[in-house]
Amino acid sequence: MKGATAEEHGKLCADRKRATQRMFDEGTLLAPPTELPETGPVDLTDLDGCPYYARVLQSDIETLADRFSQKLLTPAEFEAFGQAESLCAYELAKKLAPKARLITAPYVFFFHPHIRQTLLGWLGVDLDRIDLVVDEAHNLPDHLRDLATVALPEESIRRARAELADRGDFAVPDGPSASRLLEIAQIAVAELIDLLPPGDDGILPDGALEDRILTAVGGTSHRLDTWLGALVSWGESLREERRRQRRLPRSWVHAVASALLSWPQLSGPGYVKVATRGPRRSLEAYALDATGSAAPIRACHASVHLSGTLAPLEEYRDALGLAEEATLLSVPSSFPTENRRLLYDPTVTTRYEELRTDPLAIPKLADRLAQVLEDLPVRTAVFFPSFDLMERVLVAGLQTALPPSAVIETRRATMGDLWRSIEGFKRGSPEGVLLGVSGGRIAEGVDFPDEELEAVVVVGLPYPKPTAKREALRRFLEERTGRGWEYAVEAPAQRAILQALGRMIRSENDRGIGILLDKRAPTFTERLGPMAPIEDLARTARTFYGRRGRRTPPADGREAPSGRAEAPGTGR
């Protein structure tokens, strides 16, 4: 089951639940399973039902609801309760949900059409009975665009053809064989990607994919829809067959044919067709307009949307198609302003043209960052605009200036590994260093209260990567609002900076210095607040942090007169 989607897991889970319910209705009780062995294979195929779900059906929900209303458990505590009682915590939560006044859930539970209907069914309410609170709302417009986007990866078509070769080819009604149709589609996708100019992605003309397929195979668009419908039906039959065999209910033919079938309808001003080279070769029908996916918000009884980085509020309102009379409220931070000092460096930049044309730009940036870290005597996080730039700066000399305990975020690190590294950073040296990416998992998803983090360095201005999709979004917003550049480029950069700086200030008692390593930083003064150019950072740090300022120990080995002593030659 490794790598299965939530939908695929759900299908298999639903089968076990139906079998369990049937046995439960017949008076058969499933005992909790014995503990699974730590090593060796485990055969689950002869399990007709689910003993964990059976325990939920056997539970007194009223008693449990009363128990949990007295002491609200954290998710980890609720899961531990499920394990201790040999019941499914997820299914128990669903049983308890109708008795709750407040439900918290990931965005997808409310905004995915099918999952939302299921959620409302669990709760027994309609949308007009919902008061919706959207937290971290700055992420919602992009989430809704991604939700409505359809991708057609070249690798998926290759897997679909292999699936057909393994199961046996067949002819579509009055048309070519299924394998020939998929071969033509794969050639068309590859040709459109190969036509791209140098760069990561490019806009496709309307009808480019359909025209190539029809030209190669002959026929009309109506006949092509019929042929693709036959592939969808074949794939659905395969999914059901695999499901009955208690195998992963997946069909690549079904996925590819469904995407091709919907492709012509994903057009108009709300979509743009894009060919992409990396990180995987694919075509995308990218959703520019989030208002359709946001429609359930407008059907709710009321909604409140909040985030510490939601400004400009008009952009958020317009992106979701909220009413013009919606209340926009900007509330200043309740934390003391003197607890955060904001500086910028007027000597360096990450401007693309300068990094491309000046061979010394990256080494200069590495040297400057090493000096900044030397002058900051506290746990410091450094956020780069991209993994690519971080890797280039590390190679250019920063790596040797970092302490051995430095934590560096990588592209493919699992959340578990990343979290363990972060916990080590929090408990480690009081002068530790953490490197990540603006807009990444650390810069937006982790809190560092008290002395866990007391300085943040933002390397460059984290403008979105200038892709064809971003340019299409800018043009779309320009036509709709007249503020395309501000909404599509400046606002995301501003939010990424504020999110990064916000990691170190989590309460009214937290203090920290934020540094923007880019001479263009003053363009964000209106949103970020007053900032001063770096002058003597070491002195500024000593003044701000008090006696915690770094002092190099004397050569004779005597303890430094103030600050933390450190071994000579440590470099930090």
C-alpha cells in the first residue's frame, strides 16, 4: 500500500468497513487483532473486516462524547487512546463529530467537493449552518488553484501503456487500439514539451494537444471523447477488479484517459495550458481563477479569514470572489515593537541579472552571510529564496563557516526527519544555525518560542520564480483588478518575508533581530515596518542581546571577560 493515494486507501477501507458492519449486524464480534510482528511479512488479505472499526461500532459513543467534552485531547493523545483501546481513532472522530460545536480539519476536507459533501453528511448539516473560520488564510487562494488544476505527466502515460501491455490491448469503438491511442497521446505530449524554449515551462496555444492527437489518429473531437470514454470504463473495471483482490485499486489508464477527457473543457480566461520540463515533464491545465472553488465559502452562514500575513486584504477578497461589502480589518500586532529590530544590507543582492552576470556575486554573498552569522551570538535561522541558491552559496564558501551542528533543510527530507533535525536544533547549541527556504516547511510551519530562535536572516527578496504560470497569473489579475504585479509578485514575496520573520516572535516576551540581505529591501518598508541599514552588526547585537554578545577568548586561554567563551578556531 506504500504510495497509495487517500482515495485508494479510502476504497479499501470502505470495503473492510462494509464487511465489518455486515458481521456486526449479524451479531459477530471481531476481537482486537494480536500484536503484529516487528519483522517479516504480514498477510492481510484474509481479513474480511476491520477489528478496529468493530471496536468503534461496539463503543458507547454517548459516554465517550461526555468523557472527551470534559477534557479535550490533543490529536496525539486521541490517537494514543485509540491505540490503547484497539479502535480506529479516525472512525471514532467521525462518530463524535455530530456532537461537536467546533470542528478543525485540513483545507481539503472543506474545499474538495466530494470530501466536503461527505464531511457535511457526517455532521448532519448544510452549508448555511456552518460558520467557517479559515486560519493561515494567505495559503487558501493557491490551494484552491492547485485543487482545480489538472496535470498530465508524461510518466503517467508511459505507465498507462505498460499497464495495457501487461493486461492485454483492446480496440476502442470504430477506432484505433487503446495502446495506439495512448502512444499518440504520449508522442503529442513529448513534442509539445520539446518545443519549449530554454527554461522550465511555456504557454501552450489553445487546442494544441487535442489538434495533435486528432491529426495523428483521424476523426472528430466527438469520436475522440467516445474513445477516451472507453479507456475510462476499462480503467474503472481494472480498479474494481484489483479492489476485489484487495490490491491497490489503481489504474493508470483510467487516470490518463480521465485527464485527456476533461482537457478541452479546462479553457477560457480561468485556465492556462502549460508545458513543463521539470521537476517532471508534464502538461498542466493550470487554474488561474480561484473563485469557483471558493464558492462554498459564500454559501456558509458566515466566514472569518485570518492570518498574520494576509495583507493586501483587497487581493485576498478579490481572489476568492468575496462580496465587495466584506469587512476588511487590519489589526496591528499586540507584541511590543521594540522587541524586533529589522535591518537590511545595502551591499548585496540576489537580483537575477546580477547573479547571472557577476561571477563574484555568489562568493560575495557567501562571505557576507558568514560574517553576519559570526556577529549574531544566538540561534539563527537563514532562509534563502530557493534551494538552488542555497546550494550555490554553500559551495561558494558558506559550508566551511557553519558549525558542525548546523541543520540544513533539503528538498526530499521526510517530515519526520526534518522534525527530528529541528528538535535537535532547538535543544542544541545556543549559537546554532538553521538553513531553510522562504515559503518552505520551516519558514512557515514551525514555531520557535523564547530562546529557540532569536535571529532570522532572509537572503534576498523571495519573489516567486518567474515562470510562465506566474506570468499568466499576473496577466489574469491585471485584467481583473488592474494590480497584477502587486498581487501576483509583490504580495507573495512580502508574505514569505513576514512568515520567515515571524518564526522568532511568538509571544509578547520574545525578542529578535531580523536581517534582509538585499539592497532592495526598503521597497517593502510600508508593509514590513521601519528598517535600518546594517552598520556595526556585532555592536548592534551586543546592545540588543545584552551580555550575550560574542567575545573571542584571549590567546592565552583565559576566559573571555564577557559573553560566551568558545574554543579558538571554531569559526563561529
